[in-house]
Amino acid sequence: MDPTTQAFLAALIGAVVAGGAVLAWAISDRQHSFVPEPEEPAVPPAVATVLSVLRSSAVVVGDDDTVLKASAPAYAFGLVRGNVLVAEELTSLVRQVRRDGQIRETELLLSRTNMPARHVTARVAPLGARLVLALIEDRTRERRVEAVRRDFVANVSHELKTPIGAIRLLAEAVLDAADDPEAVKRFGGRMLTESDRLTRLVQQIIELSRLQGDDPLEAPVPVSVDDVIAAAVDASAIDADTSKIALVTGGTKGLEVFGNTEQVAAAVSNLVANAVAYSGEESTVLVTAKQAEDTVEISVVDQGIGIPADEMDRIFERFYRIDPARHRSTGGTGLGLSIVKHVAATHGGDVRVWSVEGHGSTFTLSLPRHHSSQPQETSA
């Protein structure tokens, strides 16, 4: 190969190499300067931030029914498992909103395996073009309160009818027997009995309503257990004497509990009155107090009719009576133990019962102890 040809080939190879280098540099430069467009986020950042602080249950669902984001309460409530909506009713509502873009709000009863059904309100709305947002509020407690209120009003109405109707009938009997002094006296005495019963019923309804409306104790004070027991025994002394029932007190003296004086007195008075009302003649009702670590236990023991085992769980219900026939003679309202239970709960204590049918019962009210009290042991 002559020198001229060699020179030409060398120049050609150099040009190719140089061109390749320039092309490589250009490609590299384009790669470095190219910024890929970000993909659209599954859930907008602002929405994700809001969901993280929501106290209600909130769920963002994608176009394939996959849960893309959910608040912590939604998981705790059991609405979401993994990335799937558990409630079929809610899933169906989400699909309807995705289909027509209309906001929907409804009430649902969500059932879960081995768990009580929950009443919820669900508001479902479109969130952009692809996403659907569901907000769920648990209304179970509100529904329960409404049911209790309805039952309470119905029970009150029923209970008030009896004494009011009796008083009316007795008043008519008095008018018809205006010329018979003995009959007027007899009917008048029964009217007094029914009016006293009506008065007790109204007072206990007012007392229970007031207790239920009270907030947790804001300023509890030391309450003398001795004074509370003495007042409760004194309030039932006449009824006890009429039935020849001995009211006996004992236990530890000088104890104090921490709470509301009126509420504690009402609770103990109801326990003593209940024991007297359901005890037989010439029996004994014992009221004692003792210290138990950080609490004081006030026990009322009677030798009355006792409580059947299958009714033990119901005795604290409003208007519930162990012996429906017996309350007509005792004048019971069925509210006393409800008041006791509510006072115990308000004070952070509890009330429990031991009973054997036909042999009597022991009710024990446990309340927080005031530690500065100086107990003195005594015998019953």
C-alpha cells in the first residue's frame, strides 16, 4: 500500500473515531440532562396527611377496589384488612359512587365474626378521577343510648300509670262512699299509701336522671362512712320497726371515702331500704364497713327472699324486680339498685352481690378510701 493510501485510511479512521466520540458525548449529555416526569401519586400528599391525623375511620379506594390509604382507626375498627375493604356493604357503596360520581351517605350495620354488630354512618365521595374516599363514623354508642332512653321513658310511663290509676280509682270510691265514714277512712289510707309510693318513684327517677347527667367527680371530698350508715339506718328505722326487723351496724369505725356526700348517702340508703323491704318479719339486717387496701367496703346483709341465680345479672337494671308480685306490698320502684350501680361507677368503685335464694343476700359497695381517716376496729 502506497503512502498516499495509508494516509487516507488513517484520516478516515480518525474521522470515524472522532464522530463516535462526539455522538457518545451527545447521548451521554442528553441522558444526564433528561429529567423523567414523575408518576402521578396513588394518593395526593395532602389527602395522605389529613388521613394520618383523622380520629374517624377514613379509607381511600382505587379504581380496582384496592385500599390505597386508610387511617389508623379504620384498621383498628376492622374495616380494612391488608389492602381490602372487609365490609361488602361499604364496597358496594364505593362502586356506586365510582360509577356515577354522586356523593352518598347511609347508615350500615357492620357484622364481624365473634364481634358485636356496629352501627355506623358512611359518607362516600369521589376523590379526583380515579379515587373514592369513604368516611365512617361509629354510632353504636349513640344508638345504644337512644335505645336506653326510649326504654327508660317507656318504663317510667308504665310505672307511673299504676299509682296514678290507683289514686283515681280510690278517689272515685271515696266520692261514692261519702256517707260511709269507715269506707272513706279506709280508702283515704290507701290513697296515702299510693301517693307515698308515687312520691318515692318520682324522687328516684329525678335522682337517677340527675346522677346520669353528672360529670365525673370534679371536686371529691372526704365522706364519713359512719355518718352515711347512720343516716341510712335512720331513714329505714320506721319501716324496720313496723316489720320487727332489727337494724344492726358494725365493722370498722372512723373510715372515710373520697367522693360526693349526697351520692354516697343515696347509694347506702337504697341498699338498706332494699334489704328492709325484702326481709321477713323478725329478721335482721346488718350494715358493716371495713377497710380493704385502697377502698372501703360497705356491706348490707339481709335474711330476705334472696335472688335466683339466673336473675343475678339483671338486678341492677332499671325497674327490674326479683318478685313482681311482692313490690305491690313493699312499694318498691325497681330503681334503687340502678342508683347504687351508677354511684359506684361515678366514684370509680363497684358493687357486687352474693345471694342464695330463700336465705338472703349481701350487697357490697366498694368506694375509694380517704387515706387520712383513722379507722377504729369494733364488733357488730
